[in-house]
Amino acid sequence: MRWPWVQKRGLVSVSDPLLATYFNVGTENYSGVEVGEGSALGLSAVWRAVSLVSGTLASLPLNTLAEPTPGIKQRVDSFLDNPGKVCGMTPFEWKETVFVHQLLHGNAYLVHVRGGVGQLLGLVPVHPMCVSAEVATRWPDGSPVVGGKLFHVSMIDGSIVDHDASTLLHAPGLSTDGFLGLSVISAARQSIGTGIAGDRAAAKMFGEGSLISGLVSADGDDVEPEDVEEIRKSIERRASGWENAAQVRFINRKLKFTPWSISPEDMQFLESRQFQIEEIARWFGVPPHLLMQTDKQTSWGTGVAESNRGMGRTVLAPWATRLEQRLSTLLRGDRSVAFDFAALERPSPEIEIGLLLQQVAGGLITINEARAVRNMPPVPGGDVLRIAGVPLASQSDITNGGAGA
């Protein structure tokens, strides 16, 4: 879809599920429920899964690394230490917003903010629903399109601003064409729609549903036709809704009641609701126990710890790597970006202290480096590597038979 270069009108993203519904294209949602960003996040399991993955990754430090010596990387300062400062966002908020866009819509779009001499000062996240993209090689004036993609961004004033890779960073998620990422909202519309329908059914049942449902008929004399509707309304007023629970009502008629309701057990209502949590867990790769589904979790202790660790390797690491490599394209020279997973993989204090003591004794780290891990101040003489308590310089003297004495 090609949009005019600049126009005073709103922009509807081609990824918007409502656009597919309007044109009657795309996969039918069997539940009959329209699935969008707002309705999907209305499901507690979706909200929890998205907030868990995005919040966990956002809590990790995003470090810019330089490699002055091959194989040895060290942290350096860059605008990526706080890329959202230009739009008033904290580092956590910026990272969380980017991952939420990727998780829900399959794409994150970040507009460059540059200084007076062209230096990058920060990146402003743009909601994916405000962006459409197309393949292009040339601008209307004949100049080349950097990156081969044109992005049309709808602004708050209704205008449309066009970007290429020189002014906008596109970080896609899982993709089948290498052009745009796939939206989980679209791909999982059947599962999410079924969950939304279940929530609506529960609300309908408790809010408006009859506490005693069935067929009412006259027992004996026939009821006049003009009285039928009034009797029905009278019964519904007295028997429908949560406010009539545990109430005793009197009806001045001789009527026969035949129940026809299905019990929640027969409807497998609770089972279907639990299954939806497992479905959402599959879509986002989150262990069910982290979505508060613990009734089937039997491997507590070590099993749960390994499950959480596995999520870090198989779910969090791929999402982090996608963004790391995209952000690294904005840096020059030997610099790159990496999330620090050390805090996430940190063991218990007892295990950590034991490992630190072994590393200090083995000469891998200094005493002050070990103390810094435990948030303790340095001590005099603690910056020297030691093996079994002996400084490395003294170890060299011992090896040479005391020649240095």
C-alpha cells in the first residue's frame, strides 16, 4: 500500500486487525470476538506474559562495549545508556516499551533524534499502529532509500512523515519474509479471542445470567397471551443477576418450572479457562507457573529453578539478541550493544559467596572485584590478583626459586 508523501489525514496501519475485519480479509476469528491490542491485554494471562518478558528484559543493564584489544571487551559510555531521555523516558521505561511493541505487534520503530552536528542523542519509540512500511529504492527526488524500506509515520497532528533507515530504526520480531515481523495478536487471534469470549461469558453469567434457568409453563389453567410477557419479565426481575442470589421470592401464579441449565462442571467452564492460560503461555514461551498456573506444577525447588533458567536461554535471550544487533548498527567502529544477564542468572548468596572465594583463591579476580559484586567497598591492597592468598608477583619469585628475592 503506497501512501501520499505528505497528507493531512490519519494513518491506519496495515497491521491493524480492525482493517482486515473492515475489508473482510484474513483469518476468521471463530469466537466472533474482535482481537486488538486493548482487548488482548484485557486477558490477565496476556498482560502477565507481556509484562513479565518486557519487564524482566527492561531491568537488565544495556551496555555499550568496545573491543580495543581483540577478544577483550570493555564498557564505554554512549547515548544508548539512556536513549529515551530525549522524550522524557527512563531507561527502564524505554526498554520496556520497545519490547512490548515487539511482543504484541512483532515490530518496534524508533525515530532518531540528532544534535546540531548530526550526532545521535536518542531514540523515540513510535507505536507500531502508527507506522506502515513498503519496499522502495528511490525517493521521489531520485535519491536512494537507505535500507530499502520506506516508513510512513502518522503524527499527532494528522500529518504523515516519511523515514528510511537513516532516520528510523526498525527492530522486527519473528518474520517469514525478512521485511516485517509477525504480530502475536494476529497470529494468536483464535486463542486470544477464545479467552476473551470466556471472560465475557463469565461476566454475562454472573452479571446478567439467571440463577435458575429453565422453562416455565402454566400448571393447570392456560395463561392469557397478554399476560405471558408480563409473567416472563416478573420472573426475570426476581431471578436474574447476582443481586438476587439467596433471595426468597413469591409469584402469585400456579406455574410449572422445568430446569434446563448446564452446570459449570458439565460446560467444563473452569477447565477451558485454565487451558487458555496454558495456550497463552505457549504463545509467549512463558512457563505456566509464572502466569500463576501452579496446580499442575509438581517439580518445585530445583525443577522450577531450571525452568526459569531455561526461559532465560530460550525466550529472553532471543528477544534481547534481536534488539542488541539492531542497536549495534547505530554505533561506529568496534562498538556493540549487549544486555548484561549476570544479575538475572545470579545464584543464591550462599552459592555466590562460595564461587567468589574460589575465583579469588584461583587468581581469576581480585578481592576488590569480589567485594564489588557483593556491593561492598574496596579495601587497601585488594586490587592485586592472588593465588592461594599469595600475590602473583610473589608466585613468580617462588617459581624462579627465589631469584627475585
